[in-house]
Amino acid sequence: MSKITKWDSMEVLHESKNLPIYPHKAKLQRAVKDNSFLVVTGETGSGKTTQLPQYLHQAGFWRDGKIGVTQPRRVAAITVAQRVSEEMHCSLGREVGYQVRFDDCTSEDTVVKYMTDGCLLREILTDPVLSQYSVIILDEVHERSLNTDILLGLLKQTVSSTDEACKGRSLPLKVVVMSATLETDKLSVFLGGCPVFTIPGRSFPVICRFGCAIGEKDTESTVYVKEVVKMALDVHTGEPAGDILVFLTGQSEIEKACDILYEKAESIDYRYDVQDGKVEGLLILPLYGSMPTDQQKQIFQPPPPGIRKCVVATNIAATSLTINGIKYIVDSGFVKQLNHNSRVSMDILEVVPISKSEAQQRAGRAGRTSPGKCFRIYNQEFWEKCMPDYTVPEIQRTSLTSVILTLKCLGVHDVIRFPYLDRPEERFIMEALKQLYQCDAIDRRGKVTALGELMVEFPLPPGLTRALLQAASLGCEDLLLPVAAMLSVENIFIRPGHPEKQKEADKKHRLLAEQAGGCNDFTILLSVFEKCKASDHPSAWCKNHFIHWRALKSAFSVETQLREILVRLQKKRDFPMEKFDGNKSELFRRCLCTGYFTNVARRSVGKVFCTMDGHGSMVHIHPSSTLFDQEAQLDWVIFHDVLVTSRVYLRTVCPIRYDWVKDLLPKLHEVDVYELSSVARQEVTDEEMAKWDSKESAKRQAGVSVEETIKKMEKRNDESSVTDARARYQQRKLERQQRKAP
DNA sequence: GAGCACTGC
């Protein structure tokens, strides 16, 4: 009651009446009342993220339920909530709050709730009709994050379907979709032709210029690194005061570029004297995600008088971090992108040209506080021929295994005809179904199993969850929980760029491996986790052992969260329990096999292994593995993931015994595509089921042995898609060598 | 014999 009187009587004192969205206030409030769906579009500075939730609050929507606002990123959810709570004169966590992973800052009073899109998706799992909410606002929809895309489809279904799906709701849910001005018609059509509100932005004009150096055929890293450096120096000597932001693709490129800049900038004797001061020197600052946090913070410090700042960054500066004072952009035109290859079931990290919309996003970073300029090092031809209009949405280039399980658990059985804004390729869906079937999350009819219901609770890839649950049912979860946590954070082993430090780091890592027993890479992760946790000075211990302290800290949080989820599930009566007699090391590895038997490889000749997943890819053990150089003693191994560079490398490897996976192997080729597409559409009739069963038994009767299957898989060797990526990689290497030669 | 962007639960 108290909150009702408070908000009814209290006028909102501080209101940003100067924002471009303000004149639209009444119309927006009306439009949300009158429509189930609404698209609101406006570029940066329109005030839509901070103001619209307040307008809806003032219009009284909070009386019917919370106003939920999603963001693709944690920091955004937190900082916007902070701002809005100030504007509404309440303390953060009361009327205005936020929820992100590991940090729930909400209370019973919370009526305006900012959260990450992933958090809302979790919430839908326990409350499918979102009975707590009157309005859901999806923000930054143009970024097309996987979770936002899924939410979009789910909310469309929930709101459009009349009675059945809305049980538990007294009033219909309102959905507002906010996006930058791109593709809003498409969104409106997707949401049944709903109205579109356009709010003018408030950013400054940015003049874009094309270069002439990079054309259609220049995709070699050394070329564009040199070119951005040259361009940055030209800006420095030729343009008035204002900081520079350079976009490159990764850490090593950035370090290279900075090295050249340090060298050249020092040799420039340069004074620029005009109006507001002079530019004398250049302050060069690298910026990428894996950099220590305190070093990242330096970026935000204003430069000393007379000094121009030049930040050389990855895409992290495109959306995640905003640097004030940037007036000039130097755009390489490239980005590193993780693409999933369903032909070989591998993720491949590739350098690709950015999209035109991404280029505009980068340019926009120069016009936040004053007019700016954007220097693109590529030419018009590159823009026309190599750069797509839009970035392929994440849902179309990522493994869908987790997402499909989530959908299935939400009762979306027909995962092919689910309303996707952009439909993923059918083979991506088939691959996900196959993996889910293989780790017992769904049955042959595509129905979620009891195990699958447990698995969906964990924020982990299903295979790893399967291994964890197996361990839990055998009473050895203490071995798997830390490993699962370590595998879901960034790489914990630091390997510096300088050769001497590198040697030292390798030595320390080898020592850690020896102390852990040196038998496999999973055990090393467990050992490092435990050693650090037991240490009196964990951060010093990490530094001493070349271990990433920030990563390990987050592994500790993840482990705690996973343990909490597990304890909650174990209280359920039907949690599976089994017995096992044998030694702990074997138990540990057998649990891994249960989840990772899809990632199994057998040594064929020399140091070459062949995957048994049905693709028969030829792979090698990565040199960072403790098993590297011991290949001759190995036969069967399982692995956590692969890295495609000059070769296909297995990382985080564990030797196993053939008879641990023998019984599981037939499952790798049991399902055929015809079955899967029926399963995906949920059209499995009893006759079909009977047919499949008889086929299975016929196979068994014919005595198709596991050994024969293995032979068949080795023969297939279907790795052409990886070969493509590798060929490109080697081509680049060759070009580099040729360039060095003269 | 090592060539990994970013985000999220």
C-alpha cells in the first residue's frame, strides 16, 4: 500500500525535459495502452532507454505489474538502473532495481526492473507468462543478441496466442521493442504490423572518408595494421585537437600497431596551434577485453593538456565501452567473428570484413560529444563488394544446442516453425537436436527427458552439464563442479608476448601440471582451482604462476552458483543416484565420458587423431596440452573443444579407455536426418516410431559392430569446410612470407 | 610446437 500512496501523490521532480523523446511522452503512453506491440526507434541520445520506462511508470502501468527492461550487457543494465533511480529520487534496489548474473539488486518494491536479456530468459523458465510484469521493453534489439532474438519470438507467441498461453495473467502483456533506426519495418511486420515510433537522436554529424589502400583483395593483417597506423599519424599531424579511436581485430594486432605508433610518434616533431590549444604529443593506449581491468581504466582518463589520446581497440569500443572526447575514428574494416560450422560441428574464429551497419556504428563513436570524422582505410569498392549490409545475427552463426533445449523446456516442440525474426539454417537445428539426443536431454520423439529438465537449469553447454549430473549421481560432484566452472570462464593460463617471459610461464604451467599428476588437462584445471582457493594470497599465487586472477575469481563465483543449482535440484525426490566402485581418477574420467563422448577422437597415425563424431576430422593435440608430445602413448581421447588455426587442434584433452565409450559410440550415428526433421516438427507418429525401431533392431541383428562403425567414420573424413578455413589461413601465411622475402 | 573478438546465464 505504501508504494501506491507514494507514487500517486508524488510528482516526479527531476525530469529530463530537454531530451528528444520528451515531446512524444503522451503519445508513447497512449500507444502502449492501445497496442500489444510497439516498436520504438531512435539513435543514441534520444533518451529512450532511461525515459520510456519512467513514462510508463507515470502512466500507472506499475500497478498491474513490473515494467521490465532488458539489455544485452550487464554494465548497461546496472548503469542505466542507477541513473533512472536517481532521476526518480529513490534508492537503487527499491522502486528501481536491476538484476544480472551474480547480482540481484531488486526488492519487493521494485516496479522498474532493468536486467540482462539472459536473466529474463531464465525467468521465463519458471514463469512462462511473466505474470509479474505488465510491460516488457526489449532494448538494443538491433544488436540481435541470441537471447534477445529468442525473447522476441517467445513474447510474440505469448502475446499473440489468446487464452491458453496466457493463463495466469489477468491482463495482456505489453511488449515494446526498441531498436536503432535500422530494419524497423521488418520488426513491425514480424510483430503483426504494429506501430513504429521514431524519435530523433541527438548525436553530432560524422564525416566519413574512404581510403584507397585496402581493396577487395587485401585482407592480410600486416597490410591493414600498417595502413591504420599511417592513417592515425596523418590525423595526428593534420587535424585539430580531439582524440583518436582506432579499430583493429585482436590483441596481437593492437600490440603491433601500438609498437609502430610509439616509434613513429616519437620521431614526429609536431605542434598544432589553433583556437582551443595545441597538440604536441600523442598518448597511445591499447584496449582489448583480456587486458587487466586497471589498465583498461586508464583509457577513460583525460589526456594531459596538449596531448592527444589515441586508443587502439578491438570491437569492445564499438558497444561495450564508451570513451569520451573521441573525435576521429580510424576504421580497419575488419573484425574477429566466431562462426559455427555445422558441417564439422566446430566453432571457427575468423577475421572477416565488418558489415556496413557495423561501420556506421563505429563511425558514430566520433560524434557523441561534438562533430567528428571517420577515416576508413578501405575503398568504396571494398565497401560495395566485401561488406554485407548487416551483420549476420548471432542466432544464424552459433551452436544452438542450449537454446533449443531451453525452447523445448518452454513447451516449444516445433523448433523449426518457431517464430524466428531470422530463421537459423535447418541443419543448425538438426545438429542441436542430435547433440541433445546424444546427451539424453531429449528422447527419440524430441520430448525433453527428466534429465533434460535438470540440465536446462545449468548455465553450461549441455555436454558439460551431462558430465556434471553424472558426477553428482555418483557422488563425486566436487571433482566436476570446479572443472565446469573453469571451462566456462576465459582462459586462465597467461602466456605473455615476450619470449623470455613466455618460457618462464611455460615452465610454471608445466610445474602445475606435474603437481596435478600430469595425467590430463581437466585434472590440471581442478588442481589449479583448488590450489588457488587454498592459498592465503590467491592473487599473488596467480601472479606467481602466470594464472589469470580475474578469470579464476569468476570461476569461483561460477562454481558457487553451479553448486547452489545442484543442491536445489538434488532436493527433488527423483534426482538420479547410482553406485560406482573403483578409483576416483577413473570415476572422474568416466563422468567426463558420459558428457563428452561426442567429443571423442582416436589416434590414427603418428600424432594425427581422427574424431569419431561422424565427421571424421583429422585433428592434432594442441601444444599447450599436457598430453602434447605424448601422443605415441595415446589411443582414445576426449576433448573439451577445438581450435582451428593452421591445424585443427584439440584443447583440454583427457585420455580414456575404449571400453568406457564403447557402449555409447553407436549413439553417435544412430539418428538419421529424416528422423531428426520429424522430431524437430513434432510429427512423430506411432507408425514412424515403429519403423525406426524395426530399423534399429535390424541393424543390431545384422551385427553391425562398433569396430565397423569406427572404420566407416574414419573413412568419411568429411572436413572440407574446415579445410576452407585452413586454406585461407595458409594463404595468408604464404602471402606474408612472400612479402618478407624481397 | 603454440597465432582467441565480444557478450550472456
